[in-house]
Amino acid sequence: MKTLCAASCGFLGLFCALTAGWCQAADRPIQFNRDIRPLLSDNCFACHGPDRNKRQADLRLDTKEGLHGPGNGQPGTVVPGKPEESELIRRLTATDPSERMPPRESGKQLTAAEIELLTRWVAEGAPYEGHWAFLPRQTRPTAGAKTAAHEFNQQASARLDALIAATAKANGLTPAPEADRITLIRRAYFDLVGLPPTEAQVDAFLKDQSPQAYERLIDGLLASPHFGERLAMWWLDLVRYADSVGYHGDQEVSVSPFRQYVIDSFNANKPFDQFTIEQLAGDLLPERTREQLIASGYNRLGMMSAEGGVQDREYLAKYMAERVRNASGTWLGITLGCCECHDHKFDPFSTRDFYRFGSFFADIKERGLYSGANADGNWGPFIKVPTAD
């Protein structure tokens, strides 16, 4: 889990600008997810996408079957390799307003360049890709990158540098020069422990001229207890950690042991799969430890209402929906919140998926009204955790 995942906004902005320019090259190979899906999503999915309640003509353009046909001999909207026989291209180029797509009343209109791109895609065989978020990660070979294991360990940025340099060269740009050592140590400290280096620490780093100086600096910061505190700050935001109920009043909720669990987990370099299991279901593990019970407190970190007019079943439904939104966003990187009321309009998820996901949390023992750790409230079961004192 001790992965250096922080990056400066300036670097990301430069990298995105470079890759965007690269992707605009006229002779690049067409990629469905990069070039075609955005055009279909912006101009077609509102009427021919995942939302069955808005779908027109029973036509879907967000699936391979909808584009290529069901595979039983029936033609699809596109005929791979034959744009002149493809209904999609015919509709996009029709001169009759009653047949032209998108229709005028939609307020959408593809440019000539976009239509040409779609036509070229069909002519090249209309290759389809699944949703980009669920495709296996592929490593692209990089010319000029040092890939030998011993060289890669000494120059961890070689592969990334090669990608940036190649893209910059293609766009006539020059990458920024290497940062000076004072800037380097300040960035490392702020990124990894959230604190500035002392004057003595800066002096020691400047005097260390060995090739392993930066590596030793990073190892020392990763071993610091402040490293876990720094990463925990971001994780606690993700899992909506708070010391109060969140609704109406500001009643205290004593869940600080969970915060310490997260800090200790990062500092112990706990594997992420174990970190995940303990939070989602630590109380269900065989021979569970106190630490794992504390970790399962994740399931009780959501907002709770102590307002007297609370309808029990209504707020239990709210708590369930909040858990689905948080768990899906935190661990899956997807937004299921839209599916609470309707099938997702852009992503491949249904309302049924939302409530099936919610069923995983159905055995949490609670009531809709929060009134503290007593028989009348919903804070239970709970455990007492002794402090260091």
C-alpha cells in the first residue's frame, strides 16, 4: 500500500495537454473508447442508450449487440467494413430532416469531421471495446525506456519520462528541467508526510551526494509514523469519517479507534485486500481480532439522524443507500447513486444492481433513530476500546 500515488496538478495538466495533442494526430489508429464512444454518448445515448425509459425505436448504441447486431444473421446499425451499407452512417448523412440523426429538436449536431471519423471507423471494421473502466490494464511498450530490472530500480521514473519526452517531442515541446534538490526534498516531505523538512534535514540531504540519497530519503519518509497519518487523511475523507452524527444536531459519535486503525494499517504496509475485507466485513471473520472489529466500524460511519420525527424505515433505507454510494465509489470507482431512482443513463448499471448491492449490508443491526449507545438508539452493537492511558 505504500505506493507513491501523489502527483502535482501542474504535472498532470502538462501530461494531459500533451496526450490530448498526441491523440489529435490525423493518422493515429482509431480507438473506440477514445474516439467513437464519446461521440455516441454525447449525441446518441440520450435516446439510444442505457436508459430503457428514454430509449427510442428499441435501439441501443451503447452495446456491441446494438451496434453490430445480435449475431443471428440480423443486421446491426453498422456493417463492419461497409459504411455505405450501415444505417448509422446513412442516418448521420441523410438530407431529409425526418431521417437525419440526431434530430433537429435534440439540439445536437455532429460536425463534418466527426461524421468522417465515424465513417472511417466503420470502414476499418468498426472495432468495439467494452467500457474503458472494466478493461484489463495493458502495458504499452515504450521506446527509449530502460527496462532492465536493476536499471529500473535505480531510475524508477525512466518509463514515465520516456512517455513524456516522446509526446513532448511530437508536439514540439520541451519537458521541464529536473527540480533542484531543495525543491525535491520539500516535495517529498509534503507529499509523503504532509510536513516541511527541517533545516537540518535539508542540509543533510544536500550533503549526501551518493546515488542512493533520494532512495534513502523516500525510505525514511515511508517509515515515519507521519506517513500513515498523511495517507489516512485521504482515506478517512473517502469513507466519510466524522466524530458527529451529521444530521441536524452535532451529537458526538465515539469512533476515533477507527481512525487509529487506518493510520496503523498504512504504517504497517497492510495489503489492500486485507484492508478492504476488514472494513467491509471484519466482524464476520472467523477468530476475528479486536482490530478487525474496529475496522468493521466503517459500516457505521454514515450520517445518522437524532431528530424526533424520524420515520424508522425511511431512514434505514437512507442509511442503506448511503452505504451503497460510498462503498461503490470508494472501492469500485463507480457512481451507483443515480441507480437509486432509475437505471444509469450513461454507465452500465441498473436500479436492480443498486438494491442488490444494498442487500450486502442488510444484516447490520440498527434503527433509524440515533440516540447514543443505549437500548433506545441505533448505536449497537458496540465495543469498548481501552485507551493507551
